[in-house]
Amino acid sequence: MDTTASCTSAQYREGLVGSSGSPRSSHLSCGDAYFSADVETDGPIPGPYSMLSFAVVYAGSFDGRSFVRPKDFNEVFYAEIRPISDMFEEEALAVNRIDRNHLVDKGEDPAHAMNRAYRWITEKAGSREPVLVAYPVSFDWTWLYWYFIAFCRHGSPFNYSRCYDIKTAMAVKTRTAISQSGRSKLPFNLRSFRKHTHHAVDDAKEQAEIFANVFEWSR
């Protein structure tokens, strides 16, 4: 699927875009482009601890009328990054099973990785606004926003607030408390059958599929 496709005919009629398909002004766009993100870290917060790897998966688009689901979830950005401090928690490394010592020597420079990610995300989004998606969004957003601001020359492709929390969406759609809206509570028809492996690519793909299922779901 071409994720930089032109805007809808309705948007042309309403004057939101010009004949080139570009927004007429900087604050107008052709809707949202969603990106499922997963980070693997060596501790609870960025700065004192490090993001070791992250993946971003294109998860669909929405123009205010129609959600367009990708035919698959194979449009992926992935990076393994050199740690930025000496601090780490053994418990975190036991979960993600990343060889931190290898990344100290061979990991990608954080600035290079975040600038590459910015270019990939904005190119995939095209005339749409990039929106970060996660379940829940708080942990992954905290890490990615911090790293983009710290290391990317353009800042964050998601600005300071463009994020979609799947957990909140589930709570609203099912009229369930946030505390009861975790992944284990997902209805069977909304689940992904991909394995949750704690590898960033696998988990971002799983999450992208759940997001698309939830977005399309109407009770």
C-alpha cells in the first residue's frame, strides 16, 4: 500500500488541499498516519538509563472518515542503539535478552538512529500527520519523545502530543475502567495471534494489528 497516497476527493472539494495533494497551509493535513512503536530498554526512565532497541511499524491511516488498514504490517523501521550511560537493571535485560555489552561496542549512535527514524516516519506519513500508537502509550512515548528531543536535529515527528493510547480506546469502547483494560482483557476477536517475544519488531507488529482491530471495531 502507498502510505503517501493523495488526499480524498472530499478534502479537495472542501479546499483542504491543492491540486498537488499538499496541504494548503502548514496546519492542515490529510489526516493521520499511525505508527505502532515498541522500545526495549535497560531501565525504567530515559537519561539515567538507555533505550537499547526500538521498532516502528506503519499501522494505517485515518482521514476523519475512513480508516485504511495496511495489507500487512511489514513496513518496519528498526534500530539497535549504543547505551548512553553505565547504569542498567539486570531485571530489564532479563526480559528483553539483549546483549548490552555488544551494543556498547557495536550499537548505532543514538543521534544517527533517531535522525534515520525521523526521516523514515515522515516519508511514510507523507501529507498526513504521524501519530504514535502503543498499548499503553505512556512507556514507549516517554522513551521515544525523550530520545527524539535529545538526539534528532528536527525534534519529534510526533510533535509533543500526537499519540494514541490503545488502552484508553479499549476502556472507552467497552465502558471499562482503565485498570481493567489491559491486553489480557482484550476480547478474542481483537487479539493478534502474533507472539509477544519482547523483540521490538515482533511486539510492534503485534501491537499494530491490535490497534487496527480496535480502531475498526464497533460494538
